Amino acid sequence: MKKIFAIFLAWMLILPGLAAAADDVTPPPVPASGNVTLPLDEYNRLLELASKPVKRLDTPPVPYTVKRADLKFRVTDESVQGTVQLQGEILRKGATKVPLTTGLAILDARQEGKYLPLEQENGTHTAVLTGPADFAVTLDAGLPLSIEAGRASLHLPAPSAGSVRLALVVPGDHTNVRISPGLITSRSSENGQTAIEATLVPGQPANIWWTTRESGAPVAPKEARFLSDVKTLVSVSEADIRIAALADITVVQGEPSQFQIAVPVGFEITGATGPSVESSEFESGVLTLKIAAPTQKTHQFLISMEKSIATTKTDAPFLSFKEAQRETGEVLVEGAGTIELTAKEAGGVKRMDFKEMNPYLRSLARFPMQAAFRYHKQPNETPALALEWTRFPDSSVLAAVAERAVVTTLVTTEGRSLTEIKLTIKNQAQPFLKVALPSGASILSAEVAGEKVKPVEGPDGNRVPLLRAGFRPTDSYTVSFVFMHSGAPFAKKGGSDLALPKMDVPIDLLQWEVFLPEQYKVKDFGGDAIAANLLPPSSLDVSGAEGSINGVAGDYFNRKIEFVTLVPGQLGGIIVDPTGGVVSSAQVTVTHLETGAVRNVMTDTSGRWIVSNLSSGRVKITASLPGFKQLTSQINYDGSRPVPFNSSLIVGAATETVTVMVESGRNFSGIDVERMQRDARKTAEKQQQVASANVFNLQQRISGVLPVRVDVPRAGNSYNFVRPLVLDEETKVTFTYKSK
């Protein structure tokens, strides 16, 4: 106790001394308010940091990312159905096209609980999403199940995502499910079913299989489930309305032997065809299509019908397949003659741009397109489209029209271009041609019917005279003008574009030859015009180039042989003699050895022959002609992927027969027709790049005739383009180049 008291007394004596010492400490001086003292090096460093520009955010290297894909599927009797949930992020601002899945039959698509329209491109389902933002898409999907004796399997395409997880439920207790490629992470069994969870390889299809306890005995047929997509062309004329519908059917479950279509009241069926159609019946407003191959999973039908009309309004019909699980489609409306058409949509029908239409549907159109729509039929909605139009009397003649425009453009290495436009004009009363030249271009000369005229420059553009003093045309005549445009010089590699001006005269056909220096390799053409090498041989005369192709292949092309192009269900080819010449009027008999069906046809003047509505299987082909040995062959024919069957007849007595067993599409003579076709096409492509007489004529005019000096190349390659029906609009061609 005494010790504690002594310690306490000592602390009482020490603490006052420590407090006094603390009060005697002098604080450091404080600088005056508003001034800061810094070393010179520190001050210079701060100035350098302040002068640096703000670093901008880098543009994302990809427009979108798919971070995760969760697949949940359940196996039923003969199909697999479930959902695919995709999560990702749109990195760029605006609308972005995102590919979702490939190889799945999509029944429905939703984003945040709302219906999401999809577009199919080359078998891939894509969606247009806006950003930048995160997205989550849910797809209801299905795929077929392959069942064999004691074994079941399916082929599951995994989406291209950062990670892909699969949850699969299959029938049976403790079923041994295997996946390749992939890793099963969990397996459980309950209530007679086996559930697994697995990780799949993103972007790679997974093969999944398991052993079943059922024997290979046949099972009872299951209910057929299928999806329909109908693309409809509605043609409105003065006396009737015509319908052409291209229907694509995807079978998800079962083996349907027929399809039934409800035909709108008042319409008469004029045709119903398809590679898999065996026969068709129309009774009590229902069109029945009977299928030759029920096991086939995809079908395509072309259905046409018409109805007489006496009024200027009607409802566009929507073909509906009975018992379809999902019905989607597109509708294109065209009008014959001069009409003003209005369309009122309802029941889930949405208007769309013509450029978004299916290309096969656009190719069916023969008259000006008026409106385009797409639809996805819902259980509580009925698609409807009410059409009403006003018809105007056709005008007698246009003031002026250009039957043809032949354009020649010479491009220099400095990027300058010299263009000559020759118009074949039919003119009633139009005195001038209004030309909207691109910026930096000027007209150098102009001619009307071979005599020079003076262009006029007005406040709203340049004008080229279509008439001259004392000239009153009664038929077509030529109007031409030359203009020069200064462009960017060519580098070692890069891109460039050329443009033709707007002209206020309709042009039926524009043919454009572009002559580029030979030291540049040019590719990736784009723009408004069509490359001439994409057209059939009979349409390639766009530049006036003349010449012949030597050899047998050249003779093959000079005779204008149209190589055979087949669609599903067709078989055909070309017959030649030992010298490579085509054989016309040869009798060809095609016998289907399994069904006994016989088709007889004769070769045309080009040696071609084609038969249609032929099912897959073993086929015997017999070709005969007096003076040649009869040729008999047997092939395995695949109706879904037909290949041309080319052959050669051998000179000899008609009683002699040559029998050969070959595969479909291969030649069995010394004459390789396919090689002749390839060689002829290559030679024709080289011939197309030869400069025409138009190029040489323009080069000569530059030398002292035109009032300008332009160093155009004397050696180079020509590229030809075609554009039909140009109506007061520019025509552009883009390309990339690289120095050789």
C-alpha cells in the first residue's frame, strides 16, 4: 500500500514539469496567406503536367461481347426443347448486329420480357441491339433427337461466348450421359430422370449421347411439330390480285407425311410445287401437300394463287399452315401500272424497308414495289393487311429517256479521273440535260449527234444541250460529254471511289468501264453498280471489247453454251462429242431404279438437258443419237444437292452400247467438260480486263483534242460494271488497291 502511494506521489510531481516544457516549444513559422513557395524543378514539373492533353478513351476493338451462355434443355420422346440465355454487352454506341446461335430451331426470342425480332443469315440467328449497354436475351429453342437401337444422341451447337454452361435432363435413372467435347461437372438422378450439368467449349458443337434401355422395336408415331416461314408476294393489277408464296418448313419433331394450308376465301390455286412434294389436293378451302420423304427435316414449297377483283381495295391474304408451332413471314406488295397504294397493317404486322427483304422474294417481283412487312403470328393475334389504291392513267411518253449510257473512265496515278458519258437519247421536247457534277469536277466538252455544243453552267448545276440549232431528231441519237474530276493520289495501298453525276433523264441501262493503271492490283469492288463478271455470258457485252478465246474451251464459249445450273429435284448436264462440240437433239432417258419413274428429254442447241421432280436414289441415264454409240450409266443421285452430269458420246453404230458405273456429276469420257468450263471462265475473266475501243478512243482524244493535259496511263486493266434503271441518282463504285 505504501509503495503504490509513493508511485502516485512521484507522478504528481513530474506531470506539471512536462506540461510546462510543452508550452515552451515554439511552433514553425507560417507563410503569408495566398503565397506558396516551391522549388524551381517542382514548378516546371507542374507546368509540364498541365500542358499535356487529356488522354481520350480508346474505341472498343469489338462492337460487342457475349460473356455467358446458359443452356437448359429437356429430352422428350423424339425431340429436345429448352432455353438459351445469353448475357453480354454492346460496347459501341448505336445499333449493333449480334449473332446469337447457329444450328438451332428458334421458337421465340425475348429481351427483358419483350418480343425480340431475329434475322437469319447463312444459318445464323442474329439480333439488332442498341448500346452501349448490357443485354440479356432468352431464346426458346429446339433440336432433333437421333434414336437408334439402344442409343440416343443429339448434336448441340455451343454459342460463341466467354463461358457456356449446359443443364440437361434425360429420361432414365442413372443414365450414363457422355459429352464430347465438354466436361460434366454434376450428375444426379431423381424420379426416373437423370440431370447433368456440364461446361462446353464455346463456339464448338458438342456431341451428346447415352445408352437407352428400350429395344430397337418400332415405336408409335409421335405428334408432328414444325415451324413455318412464308414469304409472300402480293401483285395488284387492274383485274385481279395474284399471290406467290415461298414457304420454308422446319420439322422439329415427328415425320409428317402431309401439310395442310388454309386458303383464303375467293382465291384459286394455280400452282403448288416443291422438291419433296409428291402430290397436292385442294378441297373445301384447304390445300393438302403430300410429302414423298416424311423423314426429311426441311421442306420448301412455292404456292401461287389468284383472285379476280372489281374494286380498288382488298385484304392481303396470309397463308397459314395448320398445326404449326410457330408462324413467321414477310409480305411484299407490288403494283402493276401507275398506282398510289396505301396499306394499313394490324395484328402484329410491322412495316420494314425494302432492303431488308429476303432476296429470293425480291427476285420474284416484276412491277414497282409499294410496301413491305414482316410478321410473327401470336396465339391471340391474327395478322391483317388492308390494301387500298388509286390508279392513274399511264402517261403517253416521257419528255426524254436514255435507252443506254456507255461510260468510260480513265484514272491516273495522281488520282485524277477523266470520264466520257455517251447517252443514246429518245427526246420529245427536253432541251437540256441537268448534270449534278461532284465537287471539284468540270465539263470539258459536249457533243450532240456528232457535233460540238457548249455546256451551260447554271445556279443549280451544269446543263448539257440535248438539241442544237436546226436539229430535229425523229429517232434515237447520241449525246456525249467529257468531264474531269480531281481526286486523291494513289498510295502504295488503300481505298478509292469513283462517282457518276446525277442526270435528270431516266437511263434504262448504264454500262461503265473503269480503266486503272496496271501497276495496281485492284479488288473488293462495291457500290451501286454490278460487276459485269457476275452476269451470265450473254450479258457481258458491256464495253464493246472484241476478241476470241483460243482452243477448245474458247470454241465452247463462242458457241454460247449455257452451263447447267440445277435446283433441288433437278438432274441435267451437257453432252459433247469427242472433239468437244455440243451434241443437240440427243435422246436422254432417266429411269429411277427404285420407283420406276421415267423421264424422257432431248438436248437443246447448246447440248443441255434437264429433268425435274426427281427424288433421291439410284438412277440410270441413257443417251443415244444416230451415228453414236448408246451410252448407259448408273449414278447415286442426291436430290437435295444436285450436281451436273456431263458426258461425251463416242462415234459408232447405234446398236453398240457403252455402260459405265460412275458417281453423280463426274465425266466418264476423255473429254473433261468441267475442266473446259473452268478454263473457259478463267480465259473469259482475263478477256474482260482487256481495254475496249472506248478506252483507246478517249486516250486519242486527250492528245491535243480536249482542252486539258492529263497524263493517263497507256497500259492498264479495264473493269466493267452494269446498273439498270438509273433515275436521277449518283452511281458509285468503290475498290481497294495495292501496288504490285
